[in-house]
Amino acid sequence: MDQEWKDSISKQSVVFMIIAGLICMASSIIYAIFESINRFSEPGQIVLSLGLAGISIPFIMVGLNLLFPLKSSTGFLLSLGSILSASGVLGFILLYPDAWFYPEVAYVMIAYAAGVFLLLFNIMLQQSGNISVTIDRRSKPENIDRGNTMYSGENQLTAALSSMMVSHILHPASEFSRWNSTCHENEIYTCDTEIIMKDTEQNKICTAESSTESMPETVFPETMIDQTPEPLETIGSLATTTDSITEDVTAGTKVKSFVSMKRTDIKKDDHMREAAHKILRFHFGRMLKHERGTMLGKDIEELHDMRVAAMRMRSVLEVFNGHLDMDVMKTFFRGIKATRRSLGAVRDLDVFMEKIQHHIGSLPEQRMSELDELIGTLLIERDKARGLMLLHLDSSKYDKFKLKFTQVLEKEGGWEESLVDKYGRPLPHRVRDVLPPLLYNQLATVRAYDDLVHGDEPSYEMLHALRIDVKILRYTLEFFEEVLGEETNSLVKDLKALQDNLGDIHDAVVAMELLKNYLKYGKWGSRGSRKSGEEHIILSEPGIENYLAYRKNEIKELFEAFPEVWAKAMDPDFGTRFSGVVASLYHD
């Protein structure tokens, strides 16, 4: 009983010391922020802020020391470290600011630093002692009574817990490294998960199944349970044009599989929110389909296709504004935006490299190496961007986004749209009724640039805004292509030519700015990332200067080609075809 009482007192002391230290540290930080502490603050304010911060570290260190059983040697170090660190704090409080001069300040700092060092060294010493004891015990298995099941059980439990910790570190339960989707009829990636109720996530285990090959898995023998699940029921045909969500109960686990849609299957009488639901499911499946190829990095088109799918989903927000429950969707749109940006950073560098390689291909052989240094810099930047992209795609945050978004997209119901306003008046909600004015408004927004285009020389900022509006119009036509008819393809083709021209102008302008900054600062990055006082280097790189002239000439050629592609969007024939496509909504 006395031993238990002593253990309880010891635990209470540890908790008290650590909590007291954390409270002091938090108080110091909060006080410094609210009082805007700096070197010109009142002496009392500085003493209070730094004093609390100085006290907090020894408190925490002493608490951590008390976690271990005290011995004569460790007790001496604990006492000496506590005295020195306390004397350092006390000396600062007494000496500042009137006597805060050399050598007094040196004595105070040395005493405090030595005290903290001794407390930290004592923790390391005691920890190493515990490890050596454990190793020593494990090195003498022949002296252990095999009949002593308690000792045997402890060894097995320790091994199991250690393995579980390693497994959890390498493969956290919140990560779904094999969460994916595919529209191949012979391959399906499934995620084994417990039923999630009231947003409480249970442990998930993602597996991959294929009719042709199996995926190797990392297995930790100490934690592996020999459990052979019953064979899954035959999954129905995947040739359907809608999601096939298979749910089978296997060994107490519910299996859910997200299957990519081959088409959206939007109907003219669908509610707009229901149409948005189908579009999101379609492009979410396409994004997941290209995720593995993007992470492998063998084909840059995989990344491009994944980014395009993310961009399409992001555009749903603009197209279906007012028809979505943003209280539910805003979190997912933030996740889509973050994914698109991480992919875009790599894709932009890929496009930049392609442009450079095209330029090098037009050079004589003796000049083909003049951009080698720039290419080396770009490869380093791409590796950085790809590393950040992989961190994002492998993060638990991204996995949670995919899991929760899948649950929302697969949810039965919940995508119904209100048919009346707060006064009880009916609201337009069907695709055939809402889409025509939406398309005409978007077309009017694009054509409104005509006066600016034919006025003074258009600015790059204006052309960039035009590109965004053209992109939204094009995406809307593509979203509803199944109900608008095949004539939509010719409209999309003309808009794509215009968007590509504007996109190439934008890329060339950005490239010139980046190259100029590279020559000016000797580093890669946008102007906004440079510090205002950073020194200008002004590199002399004939190859880069020649390439700058090449991109400048490219912009000139793109400007010369712009009137032709713009005229197609303004041509009366385009308007006639556009009206015919819209009118098809009312044909049976």
C-alpha cells in the first residue's frame, strides 16, 4: 500500500511539473503577443515574458526526469541542474535591467544553460540505462524458467506492441495508400472499411484485387492474424454507365468499391444538383484512375489527366453556383483546389521543359548545350515540386478527403434540390429549364470582350480573364454534352482553339517574367517570392537571352493568330450553332 501511495504521489508530481511548465510557456507566448513585446518594451514586461518562458523549460525538464526512478547519481544531476537553471532565472529577474551588464549577464546565461543541459543529459542517461537493462534481460533467455508463463507472455506482448508501433508509423491507420479507382472492366481497387457512423472513422485496410495479377503487400508477421476471408460475391458487370457500388459483409467487414463512371448519364429532366452530383462522380473517378500513374511518374500525361479531372471538378463550383449545398461542399472544394495546385506546380514545369526542348530542337548542333544550366535548374525545381506533390497525395489529409468525398458521392439521397423558395414560389431546377439561360449568359460574358479586343492593344491581364471565361463556357458545354447533342463538339473545338491561344500567350508571358527574374536574382521563382531588399545579380547568359527573344517572338505570333480564333467565337454561324445546341434540350 505504501509503495502504491508513493507511486501515486510520484505520478502526480510529474503531471504537475509538466503541466505547470506548459502553462508558463503558453502564458509567456500569449502575453508577448498581446503586449507586442520587443526590445523597446518596458523592463517589467520583458522580465515577466522572458521569466515565464525561462521557468517553463526547467519545469518540463524536471517533470520528465521524475518519470524515471531516482538513483544517487541521477538524483545529484537532477538537483544540480534544477539549482543552476533556477539561479539563472532568478539572476535575470534580479539583475535586469539595471545591472544587466557584462560579466553579470554571462554568469546568468552560463548558469541557466548549464542547468538545462544537465537536466537534459540526465534524461538521456536514465533512458539509456533502461534500454541497456532491457537488452541485458533479452540476452539471457537460457536462464529463464520456461514454465514461467508470465515472463513469456510479457516478452510476446512487448514484441507485439513494438511491431504494432512500427507498423502504425510506417502505415498509419488514417492513410489509404492504395485507394484508387478504375474503369477497366477486369480490375477494381477496393477499400475495406468498418461502417462509419456519425463521422467516426474506424480502422481501414485498403487492398487491391485484379484478375491478372496481385499487388505485393508489406506484412508484419508479429501482428498478422491468420484469417482467411470468405470469397467475395461475384461483382456485377462494370460495363454499366453508372457507379457500381458493391457491398458484401466478409468476416465482419464491409467492402465498398468506387467504380469510375464511363459517362455522366445526365438527363434533361434531372435537377441541377443531381446533374452536379453525376459530373463530380464522373471526374472524381477519372482523377483517382490517374492517381497511381501520377505518383509513379513514368508518364507525364498521367499527371496531366489527373490535373484536368481536378480542374473540371473545381469548375463545377462556378457552373452550378446556387444549386449546391455549400455548407457540405465547401470543404471538398478546398481539397480539390489543394490537389489541383500541387499537380499544377509540376505540370507547369513539364510544359516549360517541353517548350525549351522544342526550342533546342530548332538550334544548330553547336548551340544545343547553351541552356543546359537552365535545364538543370528546372529539373531541380521540378523534383522539389514533385516531392511536395507526393507529400500531398500521400498525406492523411488527402486520404480523408477522398474517403469522405466518396461517402458523400455514394450517399443515397441527400442530393435533392429545393423546388420552392422561402415564400413557396417554384424555383427553376430542371436541366432543360436552367441550362439555356446559363449558357447564354456565359456566351454573353465571353462576347462582351469584343470591344476591348478591337480597341487598344489588349493587356495580358484582360486576355487572362478572357481565357478563364472561355474555359468556363467550354467546360459547361462539355459537362452537358450528353443532353446537348453531338453538335456540341464543333462548338467545343472552336472554344478550345481560342482557349489554347490565350493559354499559350499567358504561359509565354509568365515564362518571360520567370526568365528575367532568373537573370536578375540568379534563382528560380516568381517575382512575388523575392524579398524587396534582395540583391540583384544580373547574370550574363547568352543562351537564356536568346531564349527570351524566342519567347517574345512567340508572343508576337500568338497575338497575330488571336484575331482569327476570336472571330470564330464572334461569327454569326457560331451563334446559330450555339442556339441549335441549346434548342436540342427541348427535343424528345
